[in-house]
Amino acid sequence: MASASATVQESRWPRLVVIFYLLAGLAIAATAGGVVVTRWMVVAQDQALVVEQEAARARTNAWRLMALTSDMQAVAMQGAAARSAEAEKKALAGKATEFRFVLADLAHSLRKELTGEGAVQAERLLNAVGAGEKQFSEATVEALEGLARGKNANDELASLSTRIAMVQARINDLTRLMAVNQTAKDVERASASRTMRRMEVVTSLLAVLVVVLLASYWRWMSRHLRRKYDELQKTHHNLEEAHEQALAFAREIDATNHSVVALNRQLAENVAALRAAQAEILRKGRMASLGQIIATVAHELRNPLGAVRTSAYLLERRLREGDAKGKGIDVDAQLLRINAGITRCDDTITQLLDFSRSRELTCEDVDLDHWLAKLVEEEAERLPEQVTITCLLGLGAQKVPMDPSRLQRAVYNLINNASEAMVGKPGNPLKNPTADPRITVTTELRTDMAAIIISDNGPGMTPEVVAKVREPMFTTKNFGTGLGIPAVEQIMAQHGGHLDIASTPGEGSRFSMLLPLKQAERGEAALVA
């Protein structure tokens, strides 16, 4: 029995759907019809308003033309009575200009308003009015000029009234043509209005029918849906029980997922910490080994180089005092090479020692601007003559805790690097040196840091070179150890500060050494260095 009832209900659904769509279609048709009729009425009303405005404008222009013809005739008669020309010619020209402007406006309105035979007839009348006005104006001017010269122009003046009467007759013809056209348009609008009223009635009846059908359908459907609602209530109760069971199971799964996520996060943190520790151990191991090697090399090279320097000095002294064995020998070049080689080896050893040193700093509060000015003055004497160095000191009497000897090496390294990048080393100049090479040393205060900025106008560095210049042993020159910048960076780290590098190819480089204003702030950084 229940199965048969379900089959009957299922067979009803297609019919219910069809009925619903039919009623929906009727509702849409009624709505669309109402919208179309409303839109049609609005458009028709707008068009009628525009047409009425154009017609009123055309009538006004026709009246103005009639008034202007009378004014022009009065001007002509006044000029004839005064037997003068200039004032009346100007007045007549003004009236003629206004007449043509109004005539053009009237022609524009009539071309928009009239169609077919009416448009052809209107165009013919407009041409006749324009031609008549032109002939009247020309004849009036000739008559006035003749009178001014003493000529008897009574016959011509008599014909002016005839000409202006013809123009007025054509204007009256245009007025009648507009009246006929207006009557025809009124008939058309009345017919269209009756059609729209009939469509409005039909649409209203259709809307009423749809409302009645929808009300009946809704009443029937509400009873049918009520029965379905009761069935759904029972099904919903069963689903709630199943939902509660599913939620309990989902909470268990969610708790398990949270535990797994927490374990994964902890594992990832442990792995990251392990990797960081391994990297730090490797870095410290490499740095310790490198420091030992550098210290050994520096110790083994400095003593022989000292002996070479002493021998070179003695040789130079004896040769210059006139030793017979040295006469006729060009020893200046040899001595220059010896001294340059010794200086180069000594600079290399100094850079190696700067990079390998890890001793505790001996810091003292120093007037940074005063100290830096003296240092730059001393370093300027060692630079090539073509290099210009200037100071722009902006710290005033600000004192900064620092180790003067270590910081002096950092400043020297950066100034020397800038000079070599622009002109090369003494005895080994660049093939394409920088024109007008300049080095600028600047100091400024940045919040809780003092900045020493060394900039140049040299060739600059590419982003790839800037990324690698901090690496030990990396250099773009055909000489040097590549430890100058790493040594400066290490000195800054020992002071608790850091080194910023900015460079643009073709514009120069800018190295900023930042030092903390308080010695306590460098503790942890110094230990790491």
C-alpha cells in the first residue's frame, strides 16, 4: 500500500513541475509585457515632448523671421527718409545677420521634424525665403547708397515693399506647412495612445490571471508540502542522531590530527635547529682553521720580509753615496719594485691578520669626527695624486665607544679599496681609470648608531658582485687577497655594529659602517665575532 502511494506521489512531481513552469512563464510574460508597455509609453512620451519642443522652436523662429522682415523694412524706409546710408546699412546688416541665423535654426528644426514631400516643400520654401532676404538686402543697400549720392531711387524703394512682402508670404507658407505637419503628428499620437491603452488593458488582465492562478497553485502546493514536511521531520530526527555520532567520531579524528600536527611541527623545529647548529659548527670550524693558517703564514712571511726591507734600505744608501760598484746602474726602478713588493706583501699580511684576529677589543670613548678628520688627512697623503678625498662630518662632538687601532684598519681598507677601484695600485695602474676620481667620507647619526660612510664615483659593482663581496678570498682585481671587506665586516661585528654595502654599476659604491653609541650593546655581537 505504501509503495503504491509513493509511486502515485512520484508520478505527480513531473506534472507539478510542468504546471509551475507554465505559471512562471505566464508571470514572466505578464511582467515583460508590462515592462514593454511602460517603456513604450515612456519613449513615446519623450519623443512627443521632443517633437513638441522642436515644433514650438520652429514656430518661434517663424515668428521671429516675420518680425525681422518688418524691422528690415522699417530700417529701409527710415534710411530712405533720411537719405543717408552708413547708419542704416549697419543696422540693416545686423538685422540680415540675425535673420540668416534664425533661418538656419528654423531649417535645422524643419529637417528634423518633416519627412517625405513635406520636407521637400519646406526646403524649397526655405531657399525662397533665403534668396528673397538676400535680394531685399542687396536692393536696399543699393537704393540707400543711390539716395546718399543724390540719385532718385524712388522706383527701387517702391519695389522693396514688394520684395519683403514676398518673403513674408513664403514665411506664412512655412507656418502653414508646420501647422499641417503638427496636425498629422497629433493624429498619429492619438492613434498610438489608443493602441497603448489597449495593450495596457491586455497586460493588466494577463497579470490578474497569473495572480489568480498562482494563488490557487500555492494553496494546493502548501497542503502537498505540509505532508512532505512531516515526512522530512521524521527523516531529520533520524539524521540528527546519525550526525551526533558522526561529530563524536570527527572530534576523535580532529584530536588525533592535532597531535600529529604538533609532533610534525616539533620535529620540523628540531630539524631546523639541528641544521642551524651543524651550519654554525661547520662555519666556526672553517673560520678557526682559516685563522690558524693565516696566523702561520703571516708569522713565516713577516721576518723574511723585514730582512729584505733592511737590505733594500742599505743597498739604496750605499748606491746613492757613490759606491763604485753601483755607478751607472739604474737602481731606482729596482728599488721601487722591491719596495712595492714589500708593501704589497705587508698589506697582504696585515689583511690576513685583521681577518684572523679575535682578541677582545680595547674600547674607549672617542670624539669620532675629530679622530676621523686626522685619520683621513694622514691617509690622503698616501693616495695617488689624481684621487680627491673630502670629509663631510656631521656628528659634532658626539663620542663613540671604539677600538681606534682596529677601526683605523677598517677605514684604511675601505679608502684603499675605493682608490684601487678607480685608478689601481701604484706601479699597477688601471687601463681605464675613472675620470676625476673622488672619495667622500661622511658621518651622520642614525637613531642609536653612528655611521661612517665612505663613497666613491668609481665603476661600481653589479648585484652579483655585491652578493659575493663579503665572502673571504673573493676579489674582482688581479691582485689582493679578497679579505679586505670580510675583515672590515669582522671589525664591525666585534664593535657590535655592521657593514652596509650599496653600489650601482657606472655610478660608484657606498660602504656604511654603523657603530652603536653605547658599549654595552655590542656584548653578544662581539662574542659571536
